[in-house]
Amino acid sequence: MNQPMPPPSEQWDVLLRGVVDCVQQEDLKKRLEKAYQQQRPLRVKLGLDPTAPDIHLGHTVVLRKLRQFQDFGHQAILVIGGATAVLGDPTGKDKMRPSLTAEEVQANAQTYLDQAAKVLDASRLEVVNNGDWFLKFGFQEFIQLSSRMTVARMLERELFQRRMKQGNPIGIHEFLYPLLQGWDSVEIRSDVELGGTDQLFNLLVGRDLQEQADQAPQVCMTMPLLVGLDGEKKMSKSLGNYIGLTFEPQDMFGKVMSIPDALMRTYFLLLTDLDEAEIDRRLAGHPREAKGGLAEIIVTWLHGSAAAAQSREHFNQVFQRKEVPDDIPEIELAEEEASGGAMWIVPLVVRLGFAKSNGEARRLIQGRGVKIDGDVVEDLDRQVDLTGRPLVQVGKRRFARAGWAGSGGSGRDRP
């Protein structure tokens, strides 16, 4: 450790902030006290299955909790699911999820680690891959592990009960997942395991397996699932209601500004270090100002203070003062792309990079999300005159000026 571990009284409120479940809380107090007396860090586990290449703010809720343990001198252990990701966690899934290849898992794992380093102190992080032990298991060892859990216990899980009632199939391999995640705790001898509230069953299985292996059962701590931009469902890339850690600062700032006002307290509590008195003070003021402060804190955390200040100024310029930003891409279309200097609005939106297909472009236009020189486009058949270098806007934050080589302009092609 770089510095002495502080007494448990200085750790307690921080470590319990935002926590939903803490099993067993009294045991955590005893472990913190013993760790302080012996200056021996607790082993704090977080498992991540790299089932997709990106991390979003929802993932950072539990990552931030792991970082708090790190900051108090405890040993953070990140378990990369090299084996379990191939199997697929059934948590939160009403249907069987498709399995990933080992190559997909490996590629995703690297991007996970790169992005997790934005939250965790990578210099004090122990990273292990559960493929290192599970891929060495023989047939008999898997049978022995499976015998540690009964079908009746597994069917206590609300997820499986719901799927049975809905008539959705449950694969035998899905019963194995909690066992594998739980056995990770035995392998690394974890004192504490962190997870989302949807992971509580899996975390408790880890306690059971540790007791069977004559280890002290881990403390289980769960964090809330962050609600996404829609204000209804948990943040998810598949639902499109997420803010990715790789988002550009201006886009990240704008996305935070778009969250419903009702979510601000939760976002402040789970994504910032402000104390609750300061959060209350900010929320008592104008919602836009409070949200701007929240967005600036988050962008500063992930991109730095300079990027946050520039993003706030850009947002104010475009949305509060209704000004057009200075750094608009100017995209020059070839003469053959626009017959006579005009182009159909649908492929124009695609060409400018605002949509990936004509179908997506049509939906944007039908949703009144496309403007030409400030006017909403209502005609799907509109031919846009490019000779005057019109300003095309999609949504609230995306702009481009479209030019035509045949008009003799000198725009820059910067898609």
C-alpha cells in the first residue's frame, strides 16, 4: 500500500453510500476493523463479462465503488470472464442469450480494461481471467461443481420463475453460470464481492461455495442499476439510452443535459463525490443549472476540466443562446452526386453522416428531426439546393454545411 489504511470510521459512510444490499453488514465492519489493525487490505472482487466492446456510465456505478475500496488501501480484483462470457450470464434476460466466441471475448476484454482504467487505479489493480482455471477443468471437476447446487435452489431465482411462467426455455448451461461466478470467489478468496442489484443471487452463491470450501463467506454488496436517458429502463447500449465512456466530450455533456430532471439526484449520488448537503443545495436551484453542473463534473472526470469547460460553452452557445457553433463540418459533394446542384433530402442526410441508411434518414425526417437553414423538413421528397451551401441540422447537436463542387465553393470535406 502507498499509505496507511484509515480507520473504519473514515471508510464506512463512503463505502456504504448508494449501496442497496450489504450481506453481511456486521461482518463487513469486523473485516474492516481487522484489516485496519493488521494493515492488511481486503480482497474486493468485481466480475466483468466482456460481452460487448463498450462500457457506459451504468457500468461505472459499481466501478466507482471498487475505486473507493482502492482509495482506502484495499486490493481491487477485476475478474474478466474469459470463460463465463462465452457461456453468457442469464441475469436480466427473458430469453437465452447467444454465446460468444473466444476471439470475441478476448477483443472485448481489452477494450473493457482500457475503459475501466478511466475509473480505477490501474497501477493498484489485480486482473485475473477465470478462463485460467475453468478452461483447465476436467469432466469430473465440472460434475463435482454442479453437485454443489440443487435444482430447487436454482429455481428460487425470480428470473427463472418468470421465464417458466412465460413459457420461455431455460438452458441447463444457464444453471451453471451462478456456480461459475461463485467459484471465482473461491479461487481468489474474496472478502467482498460487488455487483448490481440484479447480481445478488450470483453473489450469494459465492458465499455458499466459499463456506463449502472452508473459507469465510464473502460480504455481498450491490449497487443500483442506473436508469438510462429514457428515464424508465436501465442504461443499455441495446436500448440506445446510454452514455458511453468513449463518447466525445460535447456529446457526453449534451447527453447528460438530456436526462429527465427526476434522475438528477440519483446521478449526483452514484456518479459524483459531492456530499448530500451539496447535492440538495444544487437541486434546490434551477434544474438546468444543476444539470449543467452535473454534466461538467462527469465530463471533467472522464475527459478533463478543459474539455468540460469547452463542452459547457458549446452547449450554452447552441442551446441557450440559440447560436450555431463555429466548428461546423463543411462537406463538399461531387458534381455527379447532385444533379444540377440539388440532392434528395434522404440520401443527403446519409451522405452527411447523420444516418446509416435511407430508412434511418426517413425516420429522422418523419420525426421532424431534420432542419435545413433552421426550418424543419416536412417533405420526404424535398430536393435540397446545394448551391447556397445550406446548413443541415439533425437533432439538437449535429450540424453540417453541405456544398457542391459544381458551384465553385471551397468547402472542406470533414465528415
